[in-house]
Amino acid sequence: MPAEPAYVPDMPALMTADEFLMVNIPDKRVDLVRGVLVVREPPGYQHAHTLARLTGALINYVDTHNLGHVLAGDPGFKIATNPDTVRGPDIAFIRRERVPDPPPQGFAALAPDLIVEVRSPTDRPGDILGKVGDWLSSGTRLVWVIDPARRVAHVYRQDETQATIGPNDALDGEDMLPGFSCPLDAILS
């Protein structure tokens, strides 16, 4: 008697960035990672407060020095194709000479120069490191991961060097934002 074929569940079709642009899941945050939709919970009050304070400091500095654009609130960037990956950072900085003209209606197909991720209570360390790896491999030169609960920031660079910033230290714009310095404690207060 022939054996019954094993049941193999249907694998979901991979989504493209264009299809992802039409996705609306109320009260959730979403990314497209190698064609697969990733849904996360909203981050909460402390995350939003840290995000707002750092966004304000970055916008003030970037606008004063005419350095480019600061985007906040999960702007989508298409950073890989076939399968597509669209990541939405908490904050992104794009140098003036790289700002798309005209601005794209959908996702910008570029890697920002600086990415900021503010760790949420529900973020798993492996997921954060996955985002960092995606950003750096797509061309982002500097990534700041701020952990408000632990009052530290981790700095990742495209040259594979890393640093940890404590509450008494400052985030440094390095060559992405020359002269920018923001005490970590100032955005965590």
C-alpha cells in the first residue's frame, strides 16, 4: 500500500514593496523583510518621548547647517529586492546630496546615511541586530540603537566597529553629522 503523501502547508507568497505599500494594519508597526510581512506592537510612551527629543535635536542641527533631511516615524526605505525588504526606522538622516528629487511617492529605494532605532519593551535583541545588519549591508554608514530602559546607546558603523554610549556620554554625528553631539541623558530625561 503506498504511503500517504505528507501534508505540507502552503507557504505564503512573498510580498513585493509595491504590495506592501497598500498594507494597512491599524495600531501596528510593520516592516517587509525578505518578502515577508513582520507585524509589531506599538512601542509605548517612553519610546515616543525618546524619539521626539532626539528627532527635535537632529532636525534643529540638520536644518541649521543645511545638511539634508531628517525623517521620523517609520518612513519606509526599500533596501533590498527579490525578495523585497522595506524597513521603517524610527529616525533616518539623508545627506543633502543624496536626498531624492523629486521625493518618492512610495518607499525611497536607498539606504539612509544614519539610522536611529529606539528599543521598545517588546523588541527582542536578535530582531534589533537583524535590523542593524540589514541597514549596514544596504549601505547605511551609521546606526544608533538607543535603549531607554537600560539608559545606553549602541553605535554600529559600516566599517564593523561598535561602541556603547552611557547616560553621561554623548551621541556623536561623526562624519555623517560633523559637529553634532547630543548627551544621551538629555534625550532620556
